[in-house]
Amino acid sequence: MRTGLKDNVVYSLFDLGISVLRDMIALITPDHVGMFREAYGDYLLGPLMADYASILGIPIRDQIPFCATKEEPDIAEISRALYLSPEVTKGGLKEKGKLPGFHLSFLEAKAKGMLFWVIGKPLFMQRNLIPTLIGDVYYSVHNRNEKRRGGLIRCCAQLLYKWFMGYLPSRGAFVALDPTVKWSVRLMGLRAKDIAWTHNGMAGRDFIYSCGSFPNVPLIGVQGCINHNPTLLRRQMGFAMEVPPLEREIQESFYFPTEGNLTRLRQVSRAWRNIQRKGRVPFGKVNSRSFPPFDDWLRKRIELTHLPFPGSDPWCPLIEGPRSFVSMGEFLEMKKARDQLQAEKTKLEMSVARIQMANQEIKGRMEDQDKRYAMEAKRF
């Protein structure tokens, strides 16, 4: 009996040395559509477009994202990109998951080494690929999680693995753990202070917060569309989590497959013509902190949705350094002390100003006195 714990859902991934993802994905809390995120007790993590852009070195463009359609591919265009004849290209196209594509063996044999990557990368970069990759992650995982059925995760597993590992500690007790310790145990022993929040070099930068009339970010994946709530993940951009998010910012906007929903797909695409970014304005300075009001909200959400694994003691000491959060009592005491110091500083500045003014007056009188003495001396 797993009292107070979420039932496990079994996921499978291609065996590419990424077994950590199996336990990581089991920690996903699917209490809102589009809120694919891992909750570990006192913090949240989730893929951001800025993360993938940093990993791949591909910019996020202010334009409508790449959108895969079900239309028959242009054989002539693909042939020119791969330097193959139309006959060979058409013969190599195979359908899988209702999408046409090439088997890896075909590309290795026919695409002349890295030619496909060299030609294909600029093609996809011009079509704003990053939102599509993130959309595939969120849609694929949520699709498997929606009815608690699990299954095979196909959405760029190696990229998801690289994203996740980037936030984990690179030294300390976590790294020194015995390799036989299960990843579920390792992850549940981490705390917010152990996470490398700003490792991606994007701290303090503006990021896409919403699009069009949507209160969040509409993502278009290959298989479907889903909304993404970056307000929950701004700590990964270096900004503090001070208060709970507004309900409208994390509400379910949409979740639907691309096939058979062309009208809704066009609506989502149009939203990308009006991109809203946020950063230091309005979130302030970079410190990656978490404050009691948000912590309380997160704790209640976890109590509501549950976690699949029991919590464990933190792997202390992991990373030496200041805490990433303070209690409300400490915050109020610090604020009171700061206000008192500010008042004393103002009082001292006024005292200094009065002394300087008095000094100038005395200096002026002395100069006038010296002038009078000089005039009297000339008479004699």
C-alpha cells in the first residue's frame, strides 16, 4: 500500500544510456495541462526553450515556429537537400506513426556522412525549431501521462537527458553516491539549494512569457499542441519565486493532436505573431531565490497531487554556499533592519549636509575677515 504516494506509471525509452529519465519522468506532476514539471519536495524543474536553445546553439526567433503538417513531402526539395535523385528519395521515405521519414540506416548509407546535418540544420533554423522541440517534449509526456498509461517516450530523449543532467550537482555527496543507488532515491535526496539553477548562461535574460491572447505559451509539436507555463520555471532564468502564480497563468489553455485540427492549429500559429517577453522587468534582480508564499503554494500542490517516491534526507553537504531561500520571519526581520539602517543613513546624511553648510559659512566669514584685515593693513 503506497499511502500518500502517487501510483507509478511505467515509461520506456530507447536504451541510449539515459536510464535516469525513467525515474525522472515518473516524478512528473500532471495536475494541469501543459504543466509538465518535476516536483521534488521544495522546487520545480521543467524544460524551457532557453535551455534547449543554449544546448543546441540555435536561436529562438520572433516568428511562427516550424510546424510539421500531414501533407505529402516535397520530394524534389528533399532530393536537392540530400543530393539524391527523386527516385531514391521517394523509395527511402517510410511512414511511421502516421508521419513520413527516413530510417537512420538509409541516411547513413545515402546522405554522405554529415551532409544531411550541414544542409538540414540551416533549413530548420530558419523555421524556428526550438519551440517545436519543446512542444514535442511536453505533448509526448503529457499524452503518456494523461490516462496514466505510460509507454514509449520518443521525443528527443538524448536532448531531454542533457537538459536534465545540466541542473544536477557536479560535485559533492550526490556525485559520490554508489552507482547502484536508484535514481529515484538520488533525486528525492536533492533540495533546491543543490540545483545548478543558472548553469545555462541565460540568467537575467528576457524569455518568452506568453503569445497572443494566451496567458501562457502555445507550443506546436509534430504530433500535437499544448500550452506551456514558463511562469512556474522562471527560477531557471535566475529570477526569484516570490508569490504563487496567478490561476490564469497556469490554467489549461489547450491540448489537442495536430491531425484533424487544422483550424485550431492555425489559431495557435497566429498567436506567435505577437510574442511577449519578460525578464528583469518585472521580475527584478537575478538571485534564483524562493520565498515562503511560493513555497507554501508548492507544498500544497504536492500534497494534492502526491509524488511517486517517498522523500529522503538531503545529501548534505552537497554544495557549500548561501541558502536560496529565507523564511517569512527572517525576511520581515531583515526588512525591518534594512529600513532602520536606511533611516539612520538618511539621518547621518542630513547631519553631514548641515555640518558642510556650517563649514562653508564659517569659511566664508573667515575669507571676509581676511579681506578686511588686508584693507586695514594697506592704510598704514
